[in-house]
Amino acid sequence: MRKLVDKLNEYSYRYYVLDDPIVSDKEYDELYDQLVVLEKKTNTVLPDSPTIRVGGEVLKGFTTHEHLAPLWSLDKCKTPEELISWDIRVKRLLQNSLLPIEYVMEFKFDGLTLNLTYEGGQLVQAATRGNGIVGEGILEQVKTIKSIPLTIPYKEKIEVQGEGLMGLSVLQEYNKIAPEPLKNARNAAAGALRNLDPKVTATRKLDAFCYNVGYYEGIEFNTHMEIIDFLKNNRFPVSKYVKKFDNINEVIDEINKIKEELKNFDFLTDGLVIKINSIETRRQLGYTQKFPRWAMAFKFEAEEVTTQLKDVIWQV
Ligand code: NAD
């Protein structure tokens, strides 16, 4: 366990802090899963285990931003059976409630998490996730993303969460003339946003998708779909694919259909995210130390290609 923790922490440092990973996500995930199995078997978790913390530290030179609401990691699974087990777990936690649970499904964008603070309708701060509590202030860098609104109609204080991304076609164009080609779209976006010089960020022509309002004043939401409508009404860039389902079996049917469609998407994704639609149910389920109990990332099995940029759709 000690060896695994040390290795994973070293890989995380390269990935989160330097935006320069030395192993594939698939390799990282396999070691991480081995650690989870050992922790369960021994009922022991080392204090610096990556299973109990949201990865990421603040880079030197950046100001810090304390998030108004914490940012989380996501629990993960790879098979429909695991999704069904999660659905059963959720119902058990809700005291075997027989009420049907509505789910929503979205793409899991693979870029850099953004937390955008608006006050009086103005974008006043933008931050990375960092350790989930404190992130790096990257307001000037985020302002170079043209799809992110600098002003919005809503005037109370809110924090909007999303993902900063570099389009795969944009990356291809960029690499045609770049003196040093960028390895992949995830590191290209993360490296650009965590660059102290916003001029460098601007050259990467980044984009973004927003998917949550993490902190809000003066408004209440009953469902995730209401949050998505709020984001759309305030002109945030929202993915066209956000879909609601009446039960987990419908989610599983959809996963098989959407898998092919995702391959034509111009942004890097590393799976899908399934979330419970009701905010009240989310509140009842709460969080572990690392992730919400009301959401699950579904990762597809490896179709890994990292050498040919034009083929990189999944980075597993
Ligand atoms: P995560 O996989 O737990 O997912 C959480 C993140 O998903 C959020 O911060 C958010 O930014 C993003 N996200 C994208 N679309 C979303 C949506 N629709 N709704 C909600 N969130 C959405 O993130 P993590 O903990 O940063 O990453 C863990 C993964 O990172 C690992 O599974 C591994 O694959 C990879 N990793 C790789 C290395 C490496 O060396 N290759 C090292 C560390 C981590």
C-alpha cells in the first residue's frame, strides 16, 4: 500500500501540478483500483492516500481562491452491473425508498475544472479546483475563453462550475504550426489555463462547458435540470447533451447508444457522468471525503491511443 500510494502521488503531482503526466490514465486508474481493493481488505487507509483527497495543489506564482462551495472528485465505474449496484446502494441509503429515482446523464469532459465567481452580474474570479477547497486564481486566463460570459443577467453571488477545454480540431490546427506540438487536448487546456501569461492562454483558443452552480444566493433549485436551464438563461456554454432518465435501466440502454456518438465529439471526454436529478435527494445522500454519493462517472474500457492526435477521442 505504501508503494502504491507513493507511486500514485508522484503520478498525480505530474498530472495535476505540472500538467505533464508520465503514465496514461488507464495505468493510473489500474493502480488506483488496486489500492482501493487493498484498503478495503485491510480496513486501513494511509493518511496521504489519493483515495481520500481531491488531487491538486496551488502552483507557485498564482493567487489563491477559496471556493464558496467545495469542488469534488467523482466516484467511477466501468460496467452496467456496477451502475446497478450504485442504484441499489443509493436506495438503501435513502431507507429503501421505493420512490423512483430520476437520473441525468452528461458527457464527462476531460480538461481543467473551472470555478467561476459572479457578483453583481460580473465575472469577478475564476479558479482551478486545486484541492477542492482552495484553487488557483486564473481570472485573466479564463477571460480569454470567449464562450464564458463576462457579465450575466443574474445579479446575486454565484459560483458556476465547468470545464475548460481545447477542441480536438483546434489542437490539430495549433500543432500544424507550433514549434513544439502539444501532447494532447487535456494537457493543452490545463497547461494553458495554468500559465501565468494570459497571452499564452489566448493562443490556445480554448472553449468551455458549464454543468453546475455550486454556490448560489437568492435562488433555489429543485433539480439539476433547473440548474441547466438557469445556466442557459444566463448564456453560459452548456453541452447540448444533458438527458433525463426515469430509472437506471434507461441510463444503461442509453450508454450503449451514445458511446458511438461521443466519438464524433470535437472535445476530449473520458466517459459519461450520471447524476441524481433531485437536489433534495442529493442533500440526503451527501458526500464521502472525496466525492458525492449522488453522482457516478461511467468510464468506457480502454480504446487508448495517445500517439496519433487525430485519433485521440478517449484518453483512458
Ligand atoms: P474525476 O475523474 O474524479 O472527475 C471529477 C471532475 O470531472 C470534475 O472536477 C470536473 O471537472 C470533471 N467533469 C467533467 N465533466 C463533468 C460533468 N458533466 N459533471 C461533473 N463533473 C465533470 O477527476 P479527478 O479526480 O481529477 O481525476 C481522476 C482521474 O484523473 C483519474 O481517474 C485518472 O484517470 C486521471 N489522473 C491521471 C493521472 C496520470 O498520471 N495519468 C494522474 C492523476 C489522475
